[in-house]
Amino acid sequence: MITVSVQTSNNKISTMKVTGHANYAKHGEDLVCAGVSAIMYGLCNTLDELKTKSSYKVTRNTFLIQSDLSQKSETILRTGLIQLKTIEEAYPQNIKIK
């Protein structure tokens, strides 16, 4: 199962951590993992492209984003969280948001 952990500070996302594997299908064929990975890579790329001071680390089966708590970063991260919730609604047995 993929686990999404979100921590907030002053009602803003301060940390977003995504770990695990969906186990929806075999590695390399798992659409849930592919969707979550695409969203997370997109968030990291957007944080860079729009020159926020947020940081991220990507390792095998883990994404960790530390927000700079700016409004720009908050909008980006909230957008990603909405996208992840959409996947969770469709595949609740494969992804859990805390």
C-alpha cells in the first residue's frame, strides 16, 4: 500500500511524505504507482520550475517534500493532495492518505 503522510503548520502543508508500493499490479505494470509517481514528480518539478524554496528528496519508493510555507508552495502542494485524494477514492485498497 502507498501511504501519504501530510503534516501542517498554521494550516499550511509543511511536509508531504509518500512511501510504499500500491501492489495493484506487478512492478512495471502498476497503474496506481505510476499515477502517484507522476503526481509526485510533477510536484517536485513545479516547486523547482516556479523557484520556491521548498526542498524534496526522492529515493526508492519514497518522496519527501519539505515546504517553505509560502503561498506559492501551498497552492502547488494542495493541488497535488487533491490529485492524490482522487486516486485514493478510486483505489482505497492501494493508497491511504493520513
